[in-house]
Amino acid sequence: MNNSETYLYSPKVSQDADYNVWMAYPGCEAFAMSSLGYLWLFKQLDEQEYIIAERVYSDSNKSDFDARNVDLIGFSFSFDTDFLELFKILDNFNIPIKAKDRDNSHPLLYAGGPVVTANPEPYAEIIDFFILGDGEDVNLQAIRICKDNRDLTKAEILAKLAKIDGIYVPSVNHGIVKKATKRLQEVIYTPILSEKAFFPNTFIIEVARGCANRCGFCIASYLNLPFRFLPYEKIIEAIDLGLEHTNKIALLGAQLSAHPKFKEICNYVYQKIKSGQEIEMSVSSLRVDTITPEILETLKAAGQKNCTLAIEAGSERLRKVINKNLTEEQIFKAIDIAQNAGLKGFKFYGMLGLPTETQEDLDEMISLAKRIKQKYKGFDISFGFSTFVPKPHSPFQWFGREDNKTLEKKENFIKKEMHKIGVTATVSSAKWDYWQAVLSRGDKNLTDFLIDVYKKGGKLGAFKSAAKELKIDTDYYALQNYQLEKDLPWNFIEISPKSEFLKQECRKLTGYNGV
């Protein structure tokens, strides 16, 4: 603990505790202290009397930790390039990167999070075991097994772990592994408030997990099915707890406003503000067709000036292809509501290079932006674009990206045409998105590539240089369309929906038959 932190729970370490676990975040402390999942798993460990739990970041001071006494290290893995910071942590504490180079004197390493739940194979020679899916229950179960069997060899411990649903042990499991899915009754919230967090002293509350919309490219939809809501009463209890310690709260969820009582949640906060309580509240995102005056009035009263809306594509044709069934009428209605509620602007998110995209789709995006700009004078409108990255367990997992030259041409077109009509547009780097796609659809053949990229500094040039030296055809992972019957590296992970359903969705949305 330190003076910049406020604990909202009581650690329960016994004097007899002798099992050391590090929860490691592959990034700086500021990002770690704003990561809800990471902090919640640490809280779970910190409440166990038999565990000495410590938080470690890629910018941690090495002198503050004794790697010789650590028994187990868990890594949160949320972004494709997190491996760079993960390797940095291992290097800092002189822990070999490959599992085969670590003996019984080294700690066991495990990882969880959306990246490795979707596809752990690029990291299978590095991490000893993975937690796939919802980690709250499996995390504690795995640690108890590791602790209770600490006198056994690593191989013997891993053999026991491999029998647990939700745990994948690359050295043992060679069949189907089930993803852990939790029935949500307990609200996850920020257990440690920190002035050093990227969002300082902000109390984050998970309102819903997953998304029922099932956009064809979206890993958040398919990886977190079934779509689950947290109980209204529990959310209100969490809000009250957070407001005892801070005036900053944030509601988290891919489809927040689909919560059956989201309007009531907003009204609860709104009434507190009306009674004189100072509250700053933000939301992760809102779906255009669920926006109501009451919701936006609450956000305005809570200090939010702008909202973000993901429309993904400019034409209704392409929005239907990606299963984003959103009409232009609904988009304009949402802006009307926002303007009337007193908000200052909207940032729209779109994606370039989606399957079946044509120049006409890009033209319609410009046309939509122009009409919005003309109709809502004085209302701040901006657009942010990324490029399509195929993700495992989604209907678009079989589609490769367009090449960088084509995508950069589209990016330049969008920026130029948006500038002409006075609309700010930012775009992600097509080159970086390319490497995300390589990692996303990667397999065990990438292990040495990842290590070489890290050793070369982890910049864009390092990826290209490592691929050339190791003779890896990265276009195969990033650009190639796969046949629907191809045995994909992640097919051994059993999630809902099944692969056959994803194939049906792919055919229905795009007409693609896998040839």
C-alpha cells in the first residue's frame, strides 16, 4: 500500500502465508491501475490468507521485488502487442522466456485475458498454462492447486491443472478445452483507487459482459457469450460504495444501454446530482439505437460533454453485412437527442477494409459526415477509424485483410475528404494493424518470431526484420482468406457459439463460401 492508493477491501494475509504470487501487468503502473479485470483478480488473491500477493508492472522497480521467492506469476493479456511488455518483465527478473528453459527453481507462469482466450497458440511455448474465459473462479482454483502441490514437479502440477475446465496446459492438453463461463451475480468494481491511474481515482463498475449484437468482426460479442447483465441492486450498491471514496465513476460494458434497467441506473445517479452531490460519470460507449433523453441528460449533468458512437460503416448495405443493423434515421435521431440534452458533440467510430467494402461504401461515409455537419452546425463532430483485423471465434475469422498499400490509400482518401468538409478524422496505423492480424491468427510457429521482435526493440521495423530473418510468411496470417473447413489454430477451444454457427453467420452476412 502507499499514500496514493485507497483500498476498498481488507487484505487478509496470515503470518503463516508463504506462497508468493505476482499479478503482473504487461504495461506501466498507470494503465494497470485503470484495468478493472487485473485489479479485481489481484483483490481476490489479496483476500486469501495463505497467499502473499504483489502487483508487478513493466515499469516496476526491480529492487522492490525478490524474484527468487516467487512461486507463481499471472499475466493479464488484453492486447496483441502485450507480449513485448511481458517479455520485458521476465527479462527484468532474469526469468527465461521459453518454458523449456525454466526449471523447478523458476516460478510457474500463467496468463488470462481476451487475447489468450481467443488464441493462446503463439504463446504456447512461453506460458505454462492459460485461463480461458471468465477468470474469477478458475483463477483461485488454479492457485490453490499450485500451492497445495508445490512439493511436486512442475510437470506433475501442470497435469493436475489440465483436468480443470477453463485451463489450457500446452504441454498436456491435446484435445478440446472448454472456456470458463461465469454466471454473473457479483459486481466487479475498482477495488483500489489510485491517484497514479490513467483515470485517476476513478471507480469503474462492470454493468454488463459481452454484447448481443454480434457484429461479424467483433471478438467482444462472440468470446463473451452469453450476453449477461449484472443485477440492478448490486450495481446500485457498488455505485454507493464508490461514491463513499470518490466522485468519479465509470460504467463499463460493450452494450451498456441494453441493460434492462440502464435508464433506472442513470436516474439513480441523476437524482443524487440533483440533490447536490457532485458526481462525474462516464460510460464506455453507447449503442445509437438505445440512446434516450434521460440517459444523455444524466451524462450531461455528470459532466460528460461528448459521447462516442460506433457506426463502423457509412452505408446501410455494409452495416447489414457486418450485422450492425443501424439505420441512418437512427443515427440522426441520436444526434437530435444529444443536442437537445445539451451535449457538445459526438465522436463516431468506423472501420476501413471490412469484407465486401467498396469505394461506394467509403463515399457514403463521407456523404453521411457531410450531412451531419451541415444539419448540426456548432455541434462538434469527429470520426476515428481503424482497419479491419480478423479475430478468432468471429464470423469474419476466415477473412484476410487488404494489403497495407490499399488500406493506406483508403485512409488518405478518408482524411482528405473529411478535411474538405471540416470534420476531424483520425485513423489507426494500417502497418501496426497488419501485425495485430498476424498475432491474432498466429500459431506455434511464431514463438521465435515474437522473441526476435522483442530483442530487436519491438518497433515496426523489428517485426519486418524478424519475419525476414526467420523466413516467416506473415501475409499468410494477415492477408489470406481461409477456407471455411480449415483447421484453425484455436479450434480446440470450446466456446459458444460453435464453429458451425460461425460458418453459417459468415455465409449469411457476406455470401462467402470459403473458396
